[in-house]
Amino acid sequence: MRLSVEIFLFAASLALTAHAFDSAEWLAQRAMLDLEAERLRDAYAKYSTADIEPAESIVVPVESYSNGAVKTSIAAKRARFFVKEGFVWGEGVEIRQFRRDGSLESKIDADNCVVDRDTRSGWIEGHAHAEFKDEAVLDGERVYFSAMEEYLKIYSGTVLKADGKELRSRRADYDHQNGVAMFDGDVELRGREKKNDYTLDAGQAFAFLSGTNELRRVVALGGVAVRSGDREGFCDRAVFTKRDSKIVMYGDGESVTARLVDNSKRRSEVEGVRITFWTDSEQVEVVDSKVSLDTNGLKLPKGPEGR
């Protein structure tokens, strides 16, 4: 997933996060985790084919709290242990993270994976299913994860379900600590506000969450198409804000304007530098507008001087 610093800064500036968010630091950390993903992927290729008889039905604590309670554990139907190297390869794997009181914080179920016990990170080959304490659910294929960073990078077939909404894309990064998710390639957002369904399609999207479940804001980039009821919008960038059920569409600042089409009985179309509409009402606001109306054959009266 490639993106410019400028695009990410735009998305982060629109996030209105409750705490300070250092986007430059986040991008630098993400680049380091990309290198970790490559390291773990190579480790999987090495240890999944090792000529060692696997153990059956194992459970291994990976990290504990100071009071002795288990913080992270790995269970597997079949596993190979590489004690000197610090790796565990597993098949039918369950990775669990617990709070200090022993309640479940999050879990990841994986077809096959390798885990580095020192860094508490790993590579999942095949399907992965993750669930978080606030009921967010994440699915994907070929996944890098870091329990320490609370970070998942999905390389294929991403599906995020949170706050009654669903986001799909080819690839994604999910940062639980900072409440940021990045989606790349054939992005689809599906949701409902006050019984009104809406969809948003784009090339890329950034989602900002409160905790793991509340999807507060989505910033979509690249060939954006929005649909809500009879209305269709097309633009270069769009921002959805849950708090006020609002979608703001932007042109590219040069040749491409934002466009909103109303396909109801009396068709209308509006273009502008910025168009704001609400998914739970008929309200629309336009900056630098150009409006066209379908009069259905009705002849409008002429103005002064025959105009």
C-alpha cells in the first residue's frame, strides 16, 4: 500500500482525534512494521517446512503480567517449537490477549502461522479472523500481526465490521492503539444511519475509530462514489462523519469538481468545489455551485427581455 505523506496528513488533519496524533511518527513506525512483516513471512517459509514432528493440541503462554496472570497465549492443533531461534509454527492457531483481571481483550484465529516469542509478532498464511473487546471484527488473508504494537497488516481480502458498518478492501493496516485503519484497493463502505442505507466506494480510505468499535470518521480518496437513497455523489475526496451523519465531497482543486445527482422523480444535479449532504435528511450545501434541473418537459416562463 503506497501513499504520499501529503495525502495522509490531509486524512489525519480531518480526523479530529481526541488526543494529539503525530502522523509523521506513525508513518515512520508503519514503515518499520512493514520490514517486520517481511522478516516474519520469510520465517514462516522456513519453519513451516522444517522436518520436525509436530506436537498435538498445545497451549503456550507467551507473556504474563507482574501478578502472574497470562497476558498473551498461543494454542494450536499442531505445532513445532524452535527453542533456540525463539519461534513457534502452528496449524489451527488461536492467539489470545487478556486483561490483568483475566478477561479476554482480543483474539486471532489463524489457519497457519509462525510466531516470534521474543517480539510477540507473527505471520499468518491463509485466513485470519480477529475479534476485539468492543465487538469489532476483522477478517483477511495473509496477515502480519504484532501483539506488542496491537497492529495488523492484511495483504488480501480485508473485511472490517465495526459500529454496524462494514468496510472491505484488497489490503489494509489496522492500528488498534491509535484507532486508525488504512484501506487500499477497491474500498467499499456500507452502513445505515436512521434507516437510510448508504455506500461509499473509493481507491483508498482512512478510518478513525474511538476504541475498536465506534467508526467516527472515514476519509476516502481517489475516484470516490457515494450513494444514499436516491442521491449519488462523485468526487476526488470525501469525508464521512458519524456524529452528524454528514458526507463532505471535495473536488481536486483543479479540473475535477464534486458532483451530486438526485435521481428522484424530479431529477436534479449540482456541481461544486465542495458539496455537503446529510445521510439522514434532504439537506445539501454547495460551495461555488452549478445547478441543473430536469423540468420533465415543463416550459419555464421567460425572464426580462425574452431570456
